[in-house]
Amino acid sequence: MAADVRLATEPFDPSAEIGTFARAHEAAGGVVSFLGQVRAGEGVEALELKHYEPLTLPGMRALAETTMARWPLAGLLILHRSGMMQPGEPIVLVCAAARHRRDAFAAADYAMDHLKSDSWFWKRERRGGAWHWIEPRAEDHADLARWG
Amino acid sequence: MAADVRLATEPFDPSAEIGTFARAHEAAGGVVSFLGQVRAGEGVEALELKHYEPLTLPGMRALAETTMARWPLAGLLILHRSGMMQPGEPIVLVCAAARHRRDAFAAADYAMDHLKSDSWFWKRERRGGAWHWIEPRAEDHADLARWG
Amino acid sequence: MARLVFLGRLEDLAGAAERPVAAGPLADLLAGLEPALAEALQARKVRLALNGTLVERDGLVLAEGDELAFLPPVSGG
Amino acid sequence: MARLVFLGRLEDLAGAAERPVAAGPLADLLAGLEPALAEALQARKVRLALNGTLVERDGLVLAEGDELAFLPPVSGG
């Protein structure tokens, strides 16, 4: 089956998404989800994610296909926000359903590592009233190296 | 902070639990959850999990403490059903919140491996009207060996 | 009196989840059970919990009011 | 005419998300921009997408109606 890949420009409800996904994959046995949210309480007043229409969603779809090809999954959801977000708001949700728990964990982990480092999003934070672009991190490259 | 550890004798709503957990840990940035549900469509008519009161919940609490001690977590939820379940019903939910994604993934994965193999649950399935006890699996021991 | 508690498939074998027994040494007590059940309870992989605490079986003696649980290996995932 | 699209911090440097330019060779076009912007656009880590497809910059020529996007490294997690 095809993965569900979405780029959301408005806030989404992660628990409703997870619930719908889990019910759609009742046969799967195991559902792993990762939810990333804007960290609250660290001085970040707002977060903005910019995307580039011709590349961002196609890139997410390609990642979903690679992930589905690599593990025997019953379903995969990749949902990413763009635009302006407040602390506590969801940024990204990845759900993987599989018959075997280990496949679901690995697929969600892999999709997140690649979303963070490969996908076409540019991120800036507002702190103390001023916007700052977020640079790439060395840690992301280390994360990717895990997958060979 | 203390982990939230519960043994449920009635069905629970996993998406509501995940939503509550994620909102309680808005500062964390990353929330990984694993939901295990009774596989539908494989001839299992019902699943029964039996626990032994004096050991089961204390064992889950000890696992939660070990997990919290091993990774820097903002929060941990371990929620396990016992009793009679229908296909599609949730059996187990583990949620781990952490500042760093990798810690949340590892903690949820670790807690699941140990819940499956170390916790005091005995499981039987009804297939074709007859109950069958589920035996330990060699795979569980391989899963545990990953954690050294 | 004391009480034996049977978990998992041991419950099926015993025909009940619990059984009252006379207090005394575990060895004597096992000798008084049906041979098939006694043999299953003595399997190396079956662990014992006395009043909620895991214990070794060697030399175990049940006192009045004790609860002794027989725990077969837990089920796989 | 063609169009340049600036992503991430390149937008701040350019002062706008997009800029119309005359079609023609990329090298000529960069020579006509503010030096600081031209230098940033030529950084090795900045990738280029022509009408939504990643391309190499060497010898690139923009035709009428083309959209050329400048993509700095994406942000970390």
C-alpha cells in the first residue's frame, strides 16, 4: 500500500492522526510513532519552517518510498508542518505500522533521520524578538551514517 | 520526574493517552510511542493476558525506573492491558519523551523489549474456538541481547 | 493452611487458578499432588514467588497463610 | 525574463524571496548582482534547482520563463 505523505501549512492534531493511523492498520500489531514539537520553555518565541514547493513534498514522497521498500511495513505516515509555529505545536509526525515491532521502530527512526537531514526545509527561530536561521548539525550526519 | 506506569484491566484509548502525554511534555521536543494491538485478520478470535498482582505491576515499575535511569527522559509512560481483548484492541502503549530524538527512540525500544520478555504476563489466544497458551520466543532473547 | 497459585498453562493443568494446601515443606506438598501436576511444577523453568517475592525452591517450607505462586516462562511478543 | 528564488538565509541577503532577471548564462547573471549576494549564491554548499530539478551550475543558461532556485544547506534537527 502507498504511504500517506503530507505537508501541512496549518497546525495538526497528532493524537487524532495517530489514532486514525492505528485503526487503519489494526492487522499490523505494532505502530511506532515519532512526534516532534516546538520545544517550550527554552526562549524560542516562534519557529518558522520554509519549504520549496517543487522539491519539498516530492522529497518527502521519495523518502517514504525508500522507507517502505526497506522494511516490510503495513503503513507509513509522514506529516510535516511548514510555516509559523508556536512553542508546543507539532512540527513532524512519523508513524510506521508493521507486523514486527523491530521493523516499525527501524522504519520510523530511519524516516526521521532522513527527514531531518535530507528534506528541503529551512528553519528559523525567533529569540528575544530576533530571527535566527538554524544551521545544519554534525549530529545529523552521524545519525545518517548509522544506516550505511 | 516519575514515570507513569499502569496496568489496565479495561480497554484504553491510545490516541488520547499519547495526546495527553505529548501535551504534558511540550518542553521535550521529541515523543516516541509504541502501540501494540491485537492483530486482526489472522484467525485470532480473542487474546487473554493474565497477570500476577504481586509481581506484574512492581515489575513494570522497576522496568520504568531502569529505563529512566538509562536515558535522559522528560517522561515515560508504560501502560499494559490485562484480561480479555478483541482483535484490534490495544495491548500495550509505551511513550518516551526526551529532548533528543535518539534517546526517546532508544528508551521506548528498550522498554518494549524488556516488557515483552521480562514482565509477568501469560498470554493465550483463542483460535477456532480453542484457547492456546503462547510460549516464549527465541527472538525475544535476541532482542534483549542488543542492550548488553 | 497455605495456598498455591498457578499461572499460565499451569492453571489448566491444575484445573484451577489456586489450591489450598496444608502448610509444610514444599517437597512433602508436591508429593501429595497429582503426578503430572507435580512434575510440571518442578520443571527447571518454572519460577516460584512466596508472598510476592521470587524465591529458590530448595528447602522451601510453607507457613500458615503463605501464598506460593508457580510462574512458568512468560509469553513471547 | 527568468526568475531567481532564494531559500533560507539567502532570502534575507537578497531582500526578497524571488527576483526577476533577464534570461541568459548564469555566470553573466551573477556578475550583475550585488557582490555579497553573488558570492553567497556561488558558495559550494548552495545547490541549484532549475524548474524543480536539481542541476549542476557549470555552464547553466536560463531560458525565458525558467525558475532557478538557490538552496543553502537545510537546517539541522
